[in-house]
Amino acid sequence: MRPADLGELFALAALWGASFLFMRLGAAEFGPVALAAVRVAGATLCLLPLLAWRGQMDVLRRHWRPIFIVGLTNSALPFLLFSYAALSISAGLSSIFNAATPLFGAVIAWIWLKDRLTPPRVLGLAIGFAGVLGLAWEKASFKPGGSGWAIVACLAATLCYGLSASFTKKHLAGVAPLAVAAGSQLSAALLLALPALWWWPARLPSATSWAAAALLALLCTGVAYVLYFRLIAHIGAANAITVTFLIPAFAVLWGWWFLGETPSAAMAVGCAVILLGTGLATGVIRPRQRQAASA
């Protein structure tokens, strides 16, 4: 991997890690629905002109139906769910649950697309889900003011991401990635427009919340998508997915630095177990196999 690609990988992880910080800063005043709507609307304004500049608007028009579904499952629902979770759990904890996305993706691809699960991948899934359940069990509380429903929202969001990955692979293989990215944000913006008007905050959010929402939309969604697709083109999808391992570190760092959130020992252990399982399940970590002795 070239130094420039490595730099972009860390920049992408920093941006996606910061998204959990900005959701924490904006969710209380905007509310989950309005914040998610502002996020996808801003990302649309960032990505659509780029799509038009590249002359790919016709790709969006030809494939608008499956792209619309991706907008629902990969943006509207998960952004809404993570914004809801940001009301009651830390940025670092949300990002750790988000790191389980490849686990759900692998299981759904196995069920739906008949992807082959090798023994190391099965072991990785078992380890990863054990980490998710252990951390959820330790942190979840369904008492008034507890974090239980926020954790359920995080896991539901990662399930949406997993469904979207298999749907995209099945119905949008070969379609220009930028068209999928821009079209999915436009679709999510349309889906969330009326709910956002209904649940728009009665009191105008502060400048801090507006700044958080703008950075969430433009940097953590618009620019981040461009970086992600550049990485896929330069180093391949298998290497680009390693960003999953870096996002929690940045999310915890930003949460500690700007919000004073202190990660617990349970979070550190749960994160390590989830990432180990994710690495095995996605093939990023490959156990050494004994080489057969020559005859």
C-alpha cells in the first residue's frame, strides 16, 4: 500500500470516527429524524454536482429503483438509528457496535447469496458475535434513562448495513459507485424530508449543533464517500474494508478529547474481541496454514 493510500485510509477512519462525535453534538437539539435528514441532504448537495460533473447522471436514472432501496437501508434507516443512539450512549460505544457491520454482512451474504463460509470465517463470526453480545449485556439497561434501546438501535443499524451490502452486490454490481453513493443520499433525503418536517425541533438549534450537522453531512458523509471509493479503486475492496478496524479508535479519541468521554475496560475488551472476529470473518486476518510437505 502506497503512503498516499495509507494516509487516505487513516483520513477516512478519522472522518467516520468523527461522525459519532458530531451525532452526539447535534442529536439532542435537532432530534434523530431532523439530524439524519440534514445529514443526507447536505451529502446530496456535495455528491450530486460531482456526479453531474463526471457525466454519470444517466447511470442514476437507469438504476434508480435499486439505488432507492440502498438509500433506505444504507443511509436513511441506519443514520436515523445511530442518531437516536447518540442521545444516550457515548460516541465510542456506538462506533464499537458499528464495527460489527461486517459480521452481519457475512451472515446475510451466506444466507442470501450463498457465499461460502470457511472454518476460519465461522470462527470469526462466533468470536465477533460473542463480543457484541458480551458488550451489549454489560452495557444495556432497559430501565428509564438506560442505554438498552440505544444499543438495540445500533445493532439494527448494522443489520441494515449488512442487508444493503448484499442487496448492492446482487442488484448493483458493475454500477458506477459514485452514482450509487449520490443516488442513495438523494433517496434518503427524499425519504426523510416529510418526517423531518413533522419532527423538526420547535426551538432553533444552536450554532454548535448546526456546525456539527454540517460537518456530519459534508465531511463525514460526502467527502468520506469520495475517499472510500478512491480507496476501493486504488487498493481494492478487501483492503479498504480495513478502515473498520480504525474507526473505533478515532471515535473513542474524539469522544475523549471533545466530550470528556472515558472508555471503560469492558469497552476495550469488547472492541478487541469484535475486531478480532471481524478480521477473521472478512478474511483480513488469515490464520497460517501448515504447508504440505513435499513428496
